[in-house]
Amino acid sequence: MSEGKETAELADHHKDRYFKELFVYHGDKPLRALIRNYSYEDFDALIHIQQESFPPPFPSELWWNKEQLNEHVSRFPEGALCVEVEGEIVGSMTSLRIDTHTKQTGHSWAEVTDNGYIRTHVPSGGTLYIVDICIHPKCRKLGLGKWLMQSMYEVTVQLGLDRLLGGGRMPGYHKVASELTVQQYVQSIMDGQCKDPVISFLMRCGRTPVDIVANYLEDEESCNYGLLMEWQNPFKRK
């Protein structure tokens, strides 16, 4: 094979792969970080991060397993991202594509993601749906979650999709559930009266609320509710 042909084929093979180098700061110290697509070699590290990121009462059966991760990198590798800091994988984010025009209110996380196996992935779908995002607890002050979210926005634009959509947990809701309805809780977050570890973070990342979904996820802290939140591709005409 000629050198030119080999180089062209290699470039074509990686044309939709994500690779971004940047610096994040621990105090005043810059640390080298890398966001890229994850692969088979990363599975053990990704499972460990899940276990550290979602301790009980989060259901352990919702942690990734290797069969699920294999589906991610096989069906939609463009939507499988991880982040490294100083060469160590410390976080990940996963997505699939769904039909933008499919009725999405009222679905559960398990239904839309096929229990995390993403066999519901629609290659021609116009919406990038977030399956999961997690950052190792030791790195949560480095801004990595926001960088991963920004990277998924870039994937949305690169693929020419209409929007990014996903259901956010509301882990702060159980603390006030006896006082506020879930609608009142969400409104209080939007009014700046309450802060939620997940919903407030997603709003800071540019996501906007779409709908409240009951029985979205088996999650005691959220009283099983989820809040669908979207980010619309600014380069797509309405």
C-alpha cells in the first residue's frame, strides 16, 4: 500500500473520532487533560469510575458492565467519550442518537437507552441523547463535567444534529419533597431559590428544561423523577 493511500485511509477511519487536549486547573496548577473516544482497553477503568461516582443508595446494577460498554463503542463510538488527567482516566460521558420527532415526554431512562445497552440507537436520528455522565469524586473540582458536556455539544454540531437531550437526576429533591411538589422544586431552581447538584450544573452548562418525567430512574434521592433538558444546535435552522 502506498504511503499516501495508507495515510488517507487512516484519516478517513478517524474522521469522526474525538480528540481534544487542554489544561484544567487544580488551584493555580495547570494539569494536562485529554478528552477522547473510549475503547475496549478502557473498560476496567470506566467501570471503576462508575462505582466511585455513584455509590449507594444509587443502584449498583446501573453501573456499567463490559457488555454495555462494548455496545457503546460498537454502535456509536462517536458518542462514547472519556477524559484523562495526567494520563489517568477520571470520567466519561455516553450518548446515542434518537429520532427528534419521536414522542419523548414520559419515557424512562431504561426505555430510551435500552437499560444502557443503547440498542435503541437510531443512526439517522436527529437528537443526541445523553445516557450518562460521571466524574471521579477526586476530580470533581476540575471542571471536567462541563468540559465533557461542551465536547458533546461539539459532537452534536459535527454530526449536524438538531439538539442534545437528556434526563437529569434531581438528587436534592428528597430533602424538600415533603414541602414542595416536584414542579415547585424545579421552578425554585430556575428562580435561584434552590440549588440542585445535577440540575443546577446542567443549567450552568447551557441546558434548558423541557419536561419533568415521573419514574424516569430508580433513584431514591430524586424520588424517581428526572428532568428532561436540552441544548439546541445553534447552527440548525428552526
